Amino acid sequence: MNYEPLPQRVLMGPGPSNVNARVLQAMALPTIGHLDPAFTVLMDETMELLRGVFGTRNMLTFPVSGTGSAGMEACFVNVLQPGDRVLVGVNGVFGERMCDVARRCGALVTRIEAPWGSALDPEAVRRAAKEVRPRVMAFVHAETSTGVLQPVEGIAAAAREVGALLMMDCVTSLGGGAAVQVDEWGVDLAYSGTQKCLSCPPGLAPVTFGERALAALDARTTPVQSWYLDLSMIRRYWTGERFYHHTAPVNMLYGLRECLRLIVEEGLERRVERHRRHAEALWAGLEAMGMRLFVPREVRLPSLTTVWIPEGAEDVAVRQALLQEANLEIGGGLGVVKGKIWRIGLMGETSTPANVLNLLSWLERLFRRSGVKTGSGLEAAQRVLGTE
Amino acid sequence: MNYEPLPQRVLMGPGPSNVNARVLQAMALPTIGHLDPAFTVLMDETMELLRGVFGTRNMLTFPVSGTGSAGMEACFVNVLQPGDRVLVGVNGVFGERMCDVARRCGALVTRIEAPWGSALDPEAVRRAAKEVRPRVMAFVHAETSTGVLQPVEGIAAAAREVGALLMMDCVTSLGGGAAVQVDEWGVDLAYSGTQKCLSCPPGLAPVTFGERALAALDARTTPVQSWYLDLSMIRRYWTGERFYHHTAPVNMLYGLRECLRLIVEEGLERRVERHRRHAEALWAGLEAMGMRLFVPREVRLPSLTTVWIPEGAEDVAVRQALLQEANLEIGGGLGVVKGKIWRIGLMGETSTPANVLNLLSWLERLFRRSGVKTGSGLEAAQRVLGTE
């Protein structure tokens, strides 16, 4: 048995992000029952706080008892029936995953693609929607595999035009990574995870279901294929009668409530600005070092920066050195960009000036040590950070 | 917003049980990445510790990222394909739930029933197995809705006789509630939850898959209908290559490892004896008070005692008084015994002499206050506890 203490890391990968001590301490509060009156008060408060970050008045806004991918699956299994047509935007790993999940529901999936590192073209989406006439249109707001922030307006308009339900993955944007406005945008259902910009440990998947999504659930003629994720039962526990379905992950919910309270204290808009400002500093620093960013500025995601690995630098060796020498985690590429890009997260608690400067400094040091050509990024980053 | 502090409860319901402070503190350790080398060490240690409590050498023994019901679903969706025949033992809520989950997989479900409060008759199971020739036979080892401990030998022999995969729900027995011996009994796959006798907060579902269960997974001709629970992918993360599937619930795993370490320190056999001894004391006390236990002694589950609500006592009023005046939670009945029985858990950390005596004392006080006929249970309980 290994009883070595756990390390403390600066989590600048694609998630999890660092967690505020108040959230960790909340998770260590004594467990109470999932039907305890004090717990149902906590459930209600959590739902109201989640409505705030989603930008919605949807009653059924709550955390699914699983990680972000369980949230994705909860969205698909509840509104899809076998034979339904689905249009999925694919420009990275998580769009691919959506196709996989939808197919497992027996849906007929049409893909509308864009190159990795680019956003979906709204005009192409509109043409495809008119051709396919899908029951559901799904897209990724913030692609964690590429660092692209998808503009929503054109896609939402296309969905309205053809009467499709609009589903959004906001795993890496919710909670400050980028503005999320479910109601204003006309999104019918959306899911996220706790371990990104909310800065809670992984384990819960906040979801929100609007009236049209619930109507689709109510109109089903076949049972939801997942018992665990069947919202027709789960909503009786989360709203109203508190009917037992499964035992809620009580202590995870302590943590989620606390991180949502922290967001209210900071202010969501200020938090979005903070993510943006520190990302700008990182971008300026990386470019000043001579590195090339993977995503064009106009669709670049503040919470996750992707950058080409410079010539001469070894992907795994650099990431290992950062972890071992600096206790600093960044992410490698997935799929077609594996070994070609790094993914640098500045999410939630992790989005600080100190973390930006520290990473730039370490990259520069490691590059110089192994003879990789590099400039200095600190001054450029400092200029963006200003007097903060 | 409600900022009232959370109450501290003695959790003597059907789960969650009370959690050791060491487990809570472990959950509050700083989050690290799900692919961090320090985390994979923790994963390996957790798997080895879980093998110990399951009584198995099965390589694929790990916690599913969801609560116990997700574990149930993970077992069914991975080994069943549409049209497969399944024989399910039903003598309570969780046998019913198994039927529901199996049907959602497109399986042809045959039920073999016993009255609530009784165990399944192994001879009847054997006859049904020979008639149905099921691909999977599933049963509940410890029925949390009734407090019945199912003898396994006869069912296991029947499964071997017809060549069926044997699936076991050990949610309320694993970790000391009653002996669990997956390998010795010939169980092919089993699932549990963390919030019962393991005394970890809810949120993870330990499962174990033997060679025959994995062969069934490998031989599938259709995809597993749940992406989130697809073990053909998840096992690549938990064993060997650490291939990313979904982000593991890192801090929950800190807690699970710590509660498993506590079990090793106590010794699993001693822990089983402790559960048994304190349950005996509770039973003696309740009977001395004049109450009737719901389950015959020979199949009575130590970790969860069910007792008829005595004449004149009001179900909800008594449970509310216990919660409000004593901070003590017990469970009500589910389904056909709702309002008729109480469910009293003595699981993991909650199984102590003090909790037994405290509950008996409070029940007696509340009964006397509302004119319900009662004797005294303390002496009878104390005699069983002896000099402990």
C-alpha cells in the first residue's frame, strides 16, 4: 500500500481546475440524508444558483449525479427516440462524442463539420437544418479539445427556423469561461460539468431543461433507455414531491453550492471579464515567445487556450517537466492534434495573473534548457495585466 | 439565500450512513488531474482495496462514476443485448428496479418472486432457471427495502447449472454489513454503493466484472447503449493504458480510498462481526419493547433492520420527532410497506453500541409521550452488548 501524500498541483490543463478551499471544506461537512429537510433546502438553493449561471428561468435546472459526459447522455436519452433525426455540429472530440451518444439512442445522426480549430459556419448549419429537418440540433459552445468558442446566434436562428430542439454543450464555458445565456439565446436544453470554470471537483453535471425539452420528454412513446438518467422520474425528486429516485451525491452538492456562492460573491460578469483578461495576457505572452496559437482570435475560448508545440520541443517531456518540477499541469492534444498542440486552461480559480506569469516563465526556462528557440513572454503578458 | 449551517445527524436510515472524519478530510484534499501519475497510483490502490471487500481477484474491480443505481445499470447494459433472456429475483424495491433496468435494455425479463420480507426460494429459482434458460440471472443480496439477507448458494448453483451469468446487488452488504465472497460464490458481476456499510458519502458505485462477464462484453454485436457506462472504453482508463474516457470524480475517490483503508485497519471479518453484534442488540431491544421485527431471524440483514410500526404510533410524526429532537434519522417503508414499517440502519460508522442504546431510549421516550404501549429495551440490548 502506498501512503504517500497527494501532491498539490496548479491545474492548468483542460480540467479539473483548482478548487477554492471553501469548496473543499464544504465537501468535508458531515453527510446528511438525501431526504433530510435541510438537504432539500440546499437542493433548492443550488437550483436557483445554477439558474443564475445558466442565464435561465427553467424550473428543471439541477446537477445530474455524474460527470459532464453523464450530462450529455442525460440530454440525449431524454429527448430522443429511435429513428429521430439529429443534426450535430462536429469540430472536435466532444461533437464526435455527441454523435456517438445519439447513435446509441437509435437516432439518425447527420454531422455538420468544421475543421478542428474553426467554428461551425452558421450558413452551412442552416442549409443542413433545412435539408435534414432534425428533431434535435446539438452543438458544443466551448470545444475543450480545440479551444474554439462557437458563436450561437446563427445556429439558434437555424434551429428556430426548422423547429428543432436546440441542445448546447457548455462544459467549458459555464461559470465564467464565456458568457452563457440559455434563455436569451433560445437554447432548449444544455449541460455542463463542475470541474471547469465552476471550479468544483469533478462529479456533477449541471443541466437545464426548458419547456419545449420537457414537452418532448412528456410526449415520448418509448421509455427513456437509461433508468439512472430518466428525468421523468428524477424531476419528481428535484422539484416538488421529493420522490426518492437514487441517493443524491450529498457531499458533492455541498461543494457545488459553495462554488456557486463564490460566483455570486464575485459577480458572474466580472468573472467572465477576469477569464477574458487573463487569457489575453496568456495569448500575448505565448505569442511574444514566438509560439503560434491554434485558434483564430475571433473564436478563441478564454478558458482554454490551444497552442502549437514549437519546433524542437517534445510534447510529453515538457509536460512531465512542468508536472515534476513546477507541480503544474497542462494538457496534451487529443485525436488528430495529439502531440501537436498543448491545451492550457485558465478556468475558475486557476485564472489568475500569477498562474499566467508562472507558466510563461517555466515554459521559457524549459525551452532554453533544451535549446528550443524562444523569446520572453513575461513583459507582453504583464502589459495586458496592467496594474492588476 | 439561506446560509443556515448544516445539521449534524446520526444517520440510522437506509443510507447514507455516518462518515468517519478521516474520510471527510480526505475528500477535502486538493483536487489533482484524472491523468496525474499520483492519481493513477490512487486508482490502483483503490481497485486493490475494493477487490479485498468484494472477495475477488477480478482485475476489473473499480468504482463507477455514479451512485449505486448507476452501478446496477452499468452491470445490465454491458452484458445484455436486445432479446436476451434475464431471470430476476424480486422480493423488494431493488429487484423491481433490476427488472425495469433490464427491460430498458430490450431484454426479455422473467421474474421469480418472493413475498416482501422473505428470501427467494432456491428451489423455485432453480426450476425457473431451467425453464427460462436465461443469459443472466440477477438477485439482490441485501434488500434495502425489506431488510432481507438472501442466501446465495442455491441461486449460484442454479446459475451454474444453466450456464447463466450471475449478477449480484450487494449495495447494503458490501463492506461489513454481511459477508460478501464474489469469487467463492461464483458471482460473475456485482455492484454496490459507497454510502452504506463502506461509510463513504454517496456518489460512487463499486463494481466487479469477472472473466465470464467480460467475455460477454467482448462478444457483443451491438454497442453498449450507454456511452457513459460503456466498460469496453472505461476499462482502458482503469486498467493499463489510462486512455481518457470521462473525468473521474477525483475527490470522491480520495474519500473511497480512505474508507477502504479504515476497513483494512479494522479487519473485514471483525467489521462483519461488529455489524452482526450490534444488530443483535438492536433486535433484542426492539423485541423487549414489544415491537415485532419484519424479517424472520434466519434471513435477517444485520446492516438494516425492519420493524413493524407499533399500534398507535404515527410513522411520520415519530420520524420527524427523532430528526428534530434527537438529530437522528431512521427510514420509512417503501412501496407496499410504506407507513407500516421503519427501516433502521446500523451501517459502517453508524454501527455502534451508543447508537443502538440512544435510538432505543428515544423510541421509548416518544412512545410513552404519545401513549403508545412499550416496554424497555435498554437492558435487553445491554445484555447482548455485554462488556463492550
